[in-house]
Amino acid sequence: MAYGSTAPPPKKARVPKGSHRMSDGKIMKDSDMKKKPVKKKPLTFDLKEGTFTRMAKDKGYGDKVQKFATDIIKHKDKGVLPNGQKITKLMQKKAQFVVNARKFKK
């Protein structure tokens, strides 16, 4: 093509039905663009009973549930436990209950 030529630019290949041309020029099928659903594992335990104890064991505290609760309350402003685990709002609520439960009369 010579300088100043008015010839039209070369045509791109036609995009087949059910496909899209991406910004880099590649053609991608619609089925490839859709996100595949993430399969969640079914829960094999009760969500209520023993969840805080289970959390304490998973985070490396063993049977020291009271220590786990106090660590959560101490480090809730940082958002991370001393062992690097993230502290969630639910963990804070359950830890506050454990700390308050020490005061319950037997």
C-alpha cells in the first residue's frame, strides 16, 4: 500500500454465531466466557454446636478455648491472630460470648 493510498484496510475474519471478538483480536466462544459454577462441599457437621471449639482446634489452640477467645478480643483491632489467622466478625461475637460466659453463675 502506497503512502496516501485510499484503499480500505484489510477485512477481519467474520465472527461465527455464538462468539465474540476480544480486544486483542482473538475470537472466543460464549461458552468459554461464562464462569463455571463453583461446587461447594456439603456441610457434614452442625453449624451451631461446638463451632467455637472447632475453630480453636483449627487455629492451633487445641482445647484452650478460653485462651483463643481472649486472643481474639485482644487482637480484634489488628484483625489478625498472633499465628496469622484472620479474625472475622462472627469469631468476635462468639469470643465475646465465651468471655462473658466465664461470669455465669453455676
